[in-house]
Amino acid sequence: MNPIMTSLILSSLALGTVITLTSYHWLLAWIGLELNTLAIIPIIAKQHHPRGTEATTKYFLTQAAASAMLLFSSTINAWSTGTWDITQLTSQPACIMLTMALSMKLGLAPLHFWLPEVLQGTSLKTALIITTWQKLAPMALLFLTQHALNPATLLTMGLLSTLIGGWGGLNQTQTRKIMAFSSIAHLGWMATILTISPTIMILNLILYLLMTISTFTVLIFTTSKTIKDLTTTWTISPTLSSLTLILLMSLGGLPPLTGFMPKWLILQELTSHNLPSLATILAMSALLSLFFYLRLSYTTALTLPPTTTQNKLKWRFYPKQKTTMFSTTLVLSTLLLPTTPLFL
């Protein structure tokens, strides 16, 4: 793609999110979301491949439907309350429609069907943008309207998302689909805690972004599109292979690592609000996700590829890649648990 067009599209993508984050008027928030959607369409479609075209069409139709629903819900609210202020959301039908629209934009179950398919049809870098940057604007709107949203609806959708995110990733061999189901499961945890403790939801979102960025950076660095590709990570960099194992355990939420922090705080908050059964099911669903992370880490760091040990280097030569962002996010994704008292 032309560098000028690339910079224009990426700046539009950033601008759309910033407009939504800083808006107080429903129309302004809708404009930001639309700009965001329209900016990423050429990024997904730039591969000139049937899968890329299919992913672009699915993404566009889903996001357009969600945006229309959001605009409709804000219009209903303005009709009943006489104001377009985002925080003045009082109409019950508008609240339900807004929850559905933002859930569709994020990929929360049961409106998650587009996310694995879209990610599978895009490149790893585009999949990284969809699973990280594209979640910011809808999450900001959920955060602003959390006082008006129905807790039972969000708890149900959060529970469904964690279960589907766990079950769906079990039999996948494509790393992008695995990351899509991982994203659905993490969003489920955020939706569950949103109405109970919004600050923990923000913390969870930040740590999810950190861990997802570092995982995708590993996949981009090793050009791994399937689990089979990950078996040759050791021949590229033994250090990276070992660190990937720790990173995947952090994504799964094992105790000594950063990923355990949001799960721990969410389970503690749920039990203190007399929801022990929900907390138990959530904790059990985390085991499903942990299983496919374990499978990934097993093939990455605990097995050797089917080649002789004399073959030291992978046959492809890699250009020099900057590893600053990768090393920073990887360290933060694994070693932040001791800072937990700062967030309590």
C-alpha cells in the first residue's frame, strides 16, 4: 500500500477512537465509531485475496449493523429524555439496544460469530489491530454508560463469552482463531465485572491489551500462522521460545504471572457481592482457555521439530527486526503481579 495512504488510514483509525473516547454527545460517539470502521476496511482488504475480501465483507456488515443499532438506541433515548448526553441514558429499551450494539462491536457471545472468521482472513498485524485498538472505543462507551446498563444481561453475556471462548479454542489449529477465542474469553471477564467494579474492568482491559500485543508480536516475529509453525520457534530463538511459554501461561492466568491479577480481583469482587456460583463457573471456564494455551506452549517450547538436531537454523533468513516494543510488553505481561496492591 502507498505510504501516504497507509499513514492517512492509520491516522483516521486513531482519530476515530479518540473522537469516541472524548465525546459527550451520542452523534459524536457514533461518528467516531463509523470513522474507526471505515478506516480499517482497506487495511483488512489490502491482501487482494478471496479470504481477505470475505473477512472485509463480514466485518463491514457486522459493524454497520451494530452502528445502526447504536444510533437507533441513542435516538430512542433522546426522544424519551430530551438530551443527547451519553451519561443521561435512562430509557430501558435504549439500554438494551445499546448493550447489544456494543456487544456486537466487541465480539461478545452470543454475537461473537464474526470475530474468528474475520481474524482468520486477515494478516497477523491486522488481527493485532482488530483485537486491541478496535476494542477501545466500544469499551469506553460501555464504561461511560455502565450505571444504566442491566447487570443481569452483562453477567449472562460475560459468562457465555468465557465458556464459548474456552470451548471454541479447544480444537483450533490456526493461531489467529485461537487468539480470537482468547479475546472473546477475556472480553467475557470484562463484561462480567463491568457493572460491579468498572475500575477493575479498566485494569483488566489494560492487561489484556499488554498480553495480546506481546503474543501477536511473537507470532509476527516467528511468522507462525498455525500451531505447526510454532514448533520451529526454537530454531529461530531459544530465548523467545522459553519466554513464549511463560507468556502463554500468563494469558491463561496462572498465579505467579501478570494474567492472574485481573482474574483474582474479579473472582474476589464477585464473591464479595454474593455471587459465588458465578465466580466458580468463571474459574472453571478459565481452565478451558488454559488447556489450549498449554497446548500452544507444549508445541512451542517442550517439543523439537521433526528435523535432525544438527539443523541449527531455520531455512528462512529474517531481516533485522526491532524488538523494543516486544521486549517491553513481554516483561510487563509476565512480571506485574507484585504491583497488585497499587490497584486495590
